[in-house]
Amino acid sequence: MSSPVLVPSLVETTNHIEPKRSFEFWRCTALAAFGDIDRQHPRERFSAKRLTVASTGWSLTHTVSSPVEVEFRSRHVDRNARGIVVIGLALDGIGYQEQNGRGAQLTPGDISFLSRNRPFVAGTQSAYDEIRLAVPRELFEAWVGDADAFVGRSLTPHPAGAEVRFRLRSLANSIAWMSEDEAQAAIEGVLHLLGRLVEGAAQRTKSEEVSQAAVVSLARAHIARRMHDPDLNPRDIQVALGLSRTSLYRAFAETGGIAAAIRDARLDLARRRLQAARDDKMRIATIAYACGFTDVPTFNRGFRKRFGLAPGDLRLALP
């Protein structure tokens, strides 16, 4: 059976460029499509690295860079281009943006919105780390709301947005190894969570309900985030992700159910930790509790059933 074709990805960096030419290289390559590029402190050493993963209609970038300033003017706008909305997540640094008569200072944890079909100003006052997900305007509006109501704005790091931020980071870490279908489902999941966060999802019709693939993707990400919590249960996942009970249970029906998915994820993590050199001195019971199990006998029985040997035997078999 052939492996699925992965979505195209590209890593760009200034590591191989002579330091005095690195900013010019970055301006003319990675940032060439983003208007007029400048920086506040030309004499400071410049370095940057960016991962780009892109398919038809969408793209995701993860950038770590020295400060830059961007002016995307009217002459840079392609009037014939498809409408694109850019969702940004600031991970580090202090930035800013202005568009559509609105402006915002961006600090770590902020979620921001820009449109590639009208002028904007953006930049950073320090070295920065950010993720940007660019999606077609119609897709954004189907899941989140009127794009014009969002562009130029930002959402500050409120606890209610934790799932969106976690999911965007997880997506950036894994999307380069996804197939087209997997990536589409994962992006759909992010937009679903964002729509819930801004209360625009209520405007969707039933025909636009999140797909089963996206339900699985969202649920597994939530399980990974809360795996250490022994109280995590299917109801928590349903409420946190804004899913109906039917949607959640149907998505996992063919793989043993959502409760089994939680249990197996915990067992898989425990196995990885038992095999990890850095945890080789840690007691098995400590690992079991850290993975969300509440008693060792239950953990041992589940581990043996899933992997065919006891946790202690696995350790003994390690080289």
C-alpha cells in the first residue's frame, strides 16, 4: 500500500547567508510578496527562519525572525486574487498591525486577523515567533463570521481561547507530515474552534457541521492536552469543543469509542515514557499517574492487554 502524498512544504533560512546580506536576502525571497519591507535598526544582526506548508487555497507559516516592518500598499494588492484571510498567533515578541481603520499591539498569545486584499501595516519591535494560517475568505466566513468585522483586530489571550492557541501550535508542528485530507480536516478543526470562540459559529447551517475527520482531529488534540488529568471524560471533550454527543461518538464508533481513545492515548504515552532514556529511573507508578491513571493495577492490566507484556517487562527488554 502506497504512502499518502504529503502537502508541499518549504523551509527558508538565513543561516547560510553572509550576515551583512541576510536581511536583503530575506526581504527579496521570503518576504518578497508582502509589500515594502524595512527594519528599525539596520545595523543589528539579522536572522530568520520560516516553515511554509501550502496547498490549493490555504497556507501555514511558522516564522522565527529578527524585527521587520511591512507596508502592504494599494499597489501591492492583486485585485484579481482570491480573497485570503490570515489568522495569526503570536508566540514571542512584541508586534503591531493596522488595517481597515483598526489597529492592535500584538503580544504572545494574541490571535490576530488580516486580509491580503486590502492595504495593511504590520511589524515587530523585537525578535518574534509567530504562526500564520491563511485561508480563503469564503471558508473563514463559513466557520467564523464576516471577515471585514475581524480584519485589523486581535483577540487577547483569554482562557476561552486556549483550545484555539493549542490547536494552532499543534497544527504548525505536524502539518508538514500530513496528507491533503488530513491537513484539510485539521484546518477545519481550527476554524471550528475559532468560530466558537468568537460566537460566529452559531450562524452556520447544519450542512456546514464539522466533518468526522475534523472531530477526530480535534478530540485527539484535546486528549493530548489534558491527558494528565484523571478526570478527563467524553463529556468534557464534547463541551470543550462545542460538539454534539452524537457527532463525537459517531466519529469514534469504528475505532472502539471515545473512552477507548482516551485510554489508548494514555497507554501509548506511558509506553513512550517507559522507553525514554530520560525517564528510565522513574517509578512505573509515577509514570502511570502522570499519564492520567488513578491506580496501578488498572494501568498494568490495560498495558498488558494493549501491548502484550507488563510495563516492568518492557523495561527489562530495553537495551
